Amino acid sequence: MGTLSVPKWQPGMAVSALPRVYQDILEVVDDAPGPVRAKQIVPRIGLPVENTKIEVTRSKLKRLVVRAGWKRPLPACAPRLGS
């Protein structure tokens, strides 16, 4: 059994508990004026805009929804942190 790259979110947990790439994704989403698509996040975190990178980023966003307590996003849109 491997380790979880995204820990289950707990009250008081800092964003710094997440791996750096997840912190970068959160920063892009937080800086955006509205919903952001995975395709828009990829170049902003320093990756080439390729289908594989977009799909990997989309998977990371889904992981954040499931494990870090984000609200479920609209299809293909990045989520906002739940309250």
C-alpha cells in the first residue's frame, strides 16, 4: 500500500501539508477571478499544454475534491475550497 499524496483534509490543516504541485494548483485557482479549467492551470504551473499534462492536472483536481474537502466542481472546471 502506498502513501497518499493528498492527505485527508482536517480542520486547521495548512495548505503547506499538500505536495508542492497541489499548492501551485491551489495558488492558480485562488488567484483566478472565477472558475478555471485544467487546460488553463497547466501552463500557469510551468507544464507544457499537452493532453497528458491536462489529464494529470484534472486528476489532481479531482483528488483535491475527494481528499482535501473541496466542493464538487462543475464538469471540467476547477473547484473552489469548501467552507
